[in-house]
Amino acid sequence: MEKVQVVDGSKRLRALAWLSLLIVIAIAFAFVFIPAFLIIPFKSQTARGVAWSYALKNWSPVVTVIAASLSIALTVYLWRGARWFGRIAMIVLLAPVFIFAWFARQNHFEWMFNPLPDAAYARAGETDFVADRDLVMSVVINGEAAAYPIRQMGYHHIVQDTVGGVPIAATY
């Protein structure tokens, strides 16, 4: 005669709760980090990838709050019947969800493109970092001219400056 092991309903519910917790964390991760991986400077990008990235970035604050709430609810449910190692695992799993919720509210695109805050003026002939063949962006306002080397703008993408008494933001 064969022995048949019967899994009671509470074990199934707990297993389903653990699986749900992992899925919720994975969804929060996807909404936050897929945009960061799709929008990478100096990497070719498709219009579809950029569209997906911005859609996920727009929804990530809402999704991560829902994910954090569901994670807390699932942890409270699982906490009662868990042993010490299960409780430690729950705490370790909760931490990233709150980090994702925080990160979803940051503009990581600004982190990638650091503006050049204090542009200094120098004549092109007096510099050692601008060659005669280097391309520059230039602007003339109220008789005052300024030029920004493309090589530097390629990294910073933006410089905040005042030219001819007018504050500007030169971008590339």
C-alpha cells in the first residue's frame, strides 16, 4: 500500500504567499531598473525601447508603492508562522522593495548627465585642452561670445552659464 502525503491548505497558502512576495519584488525591480538599462548614454537606442523606458519610469512611483504595500501585507501574513530564518529572509526581501520605491522617485537621468556648474572663461589659445581642430558650440549675446567644446559637452550635456548678462543653459 502506497503512502500518500496530503498537503494541507495552510501550507499551500503560505507557499503561494512566498511566491507572491517574490513576484511583487520582481515586478518592482523591473519597473525601476528596466528604464535605467534601456536609457544608457552613448548606446544606440530604439524608439520602442525609449518609449517603454519612459512608460515604465512614469508608472514606477505608483507600482512601487503598491509593491511595498503588498510586500508588507504578505510579510505580516507570513511572519506569524515563520521560523527565525524565514523572518530574516522576509526582512532581507523587504529592504529592496523600499529601495525601489525610493529610487522610483529619483531622476536617475540627471545622475547620468552631470551639468557643468561653473564654466570658466579662457581664450582658446590659452587652453591646453582645446585643440584647433576641436568642434565647439558657440553663442553670442549682447556682444559677448562663449564657446563650449563638444568633447566636454558630450559628457556633461549641459552647462549653466551667463553670457552677455543673460543666464543660459547650453545643451548638447
